[in-house]
Amino acid sequence: QPGRQTLDEVALYDRALTAQQVSAHRSAGLTAPSPSPSPSSAASATAAPSTSPSSTGSPFVSPVIAAAGDVACDPTDPNYNGGQGTANFCHMQATGSLLSARPYAAVLPLGDAQYTDGTTSKFAASFQSAWGGSKSLMRPVPGNHEYLSNAAQGYYSYFGAQAGDPKQGWYSYDLGSWHVIALNGECGQVGGCGAGSPQESWLRADLAAHPAACTLAYWHEPLFTSSEPNYTAYRPFWDDLYAARADVVLNGHVHNYERFAPQDPSGVADAAGVREFIVGTGGKDLVGFGTPLATSEVRSASAYGALELTLNQGSYSWHFAPEAGQTFTDAGSTACH
């Protein structure tokens, strides 16, 4: 299909999977992000039907992905310490080592990958040395710090086509039987995030083009958090995702880990709702919590690490993987809607 390319699964899995599993994973439909289409062309440009396991006789291999945001300290940060960080700050090398040691299908940087302003030179000096071993697997979204430098030029230069169109920063792709949507939460930089904005219109069209898929969406700032005032600008994203019966939202920005029960866009628990994870634990620093929201199920401000998600057919499971030496974890599973 024009505009979509198959990833090199052999390179992704040669350390851990057998040849039979690689063949099965290829049949599962792992595809790279396509250029973001206009709303009118979303259905034709983003759809990438997977070959079903039953038609090939191969077992289905569930992709495992990792996600975290708020990663690499500025090289001029007093806690940078030659990239090694200190006891409580700048643990990007430790989380990068965690990621590179495991054969993920994709790695999702959830914004603010490089502090303080995401310039090209800082990406090269800090983020690359810490997380660069997993760069070929990355499907990033930008954060507010990336846009502190000339329309996020350093971010788009570093990630290239993996970050989508630099004028948009949103895109979608398929992993196994799942549809995955990367959104740009820096609304003021891309024409807004409100109902009828270019991005929200594209999101509705993209969701309509994939009505049967388990769906995951991610961007930088969360709508719900027990640490800061809720970011209401993202309510239109949630309205669309909830209406389409999406399953998971991943965010960063808040420098801790928090898992919510499935909820509706008003923050009311709803078994048919969307489950939000905040994973701002990529390495920069950690912050505590205020009064927990009613739907907050698990919280930690003690461990750096990444969230692992196994994207099964019709369900998903999660596991928070802490950096070496830390003990906090969180795990569970649930069916898609």
C-alpha cells in the first residue's frame, strides 16, 4: 500500500525470537507510520489490513511495546553528571538500558524526550546516548519542551519520518491487530485541538476508518492527573476516543506513574470507558501527588522506568518495568471493548 512500509522485524527480534515467531509476527501486520492524511482521505491512507493467523496457519505473536516520557536531562543541568545522573535526577541512561535490553516491537517516547528545549545538539548529546539504541523502534510524540526551540525543529530533525509531518506531528499505524494513534498535544502549535480543528477532524476520520480494531492513543499532556489541574484542552480527543470505544490512552508530562480505571471523558468510572496511564518516568525527575482522583487506581513517584504493553488479539496486558534496583511495579490485563 502506498505510503506504508513493513518494519524490519528480523532486526527487531533476532536476539529473542525464533525464525518461526518472526514469520508469525510479520504475518501479524506490523507496519510503520504513514503520512498523516487529510480527514477526507483518512480511510484510504491509514488502513492496512493484517493477514489473519488463520489464513496463514501461523500462530499470532502479540506485539510488546514500551512507553515513557520526560526523558533526557539537558547537558548543562547540574545533575547531568556526564550523562550518568545523580541519586534522584537524570536517570535516562538507566531507563535507556532497560529498553535496549528487551526486544520490543515499538518504543513510544511520550513527549519531552529532550530537555530543556529539544535542540538538535542536545538530542545528539543526551537523548541519543541514553535511548539511541532503541531509536529505530521509536514512534514519538512531541512535548512542550521540544517546542521551546524553533517549532520543535530539533525533535523533527532527530526523529525524521518517524515523527510524522513536521507541520502536524500526528499520525497512525498498526501493530498486530491493534490500531495506534499518535497525537500532537501542543495545540497552539498545530491549529488547536478543539472540535473541528484540523487534528481533531483527522482523529475522528481515522477512528471511523478502523471501527473494529482495539485502539490505543497517546500524546504528551494528560486530561486526568492527581498531581496537577486537569488539562481540559484534550477533552475533544477523549470525546472522540470514547465514542469510538477506544481502549487505552498513554500520556507523560507529569513526572510520575499513575494508572486510572476505565472512565468517560468527564472522569466518571465506566467499564466501557478509556483507561489512561501516565508514564512520565523516563528519567528527568519525579514529582509527588496531590489528592487522588476518584478513578486513580495505582500511583508511584518513587521509580523511573517504562510501561510495557502486550497488545493481544482482543485484549491487552500491562507491566511497569522499573529501572534496575527499583522494586515498584504494576501489572494487569483486560479485554478490549
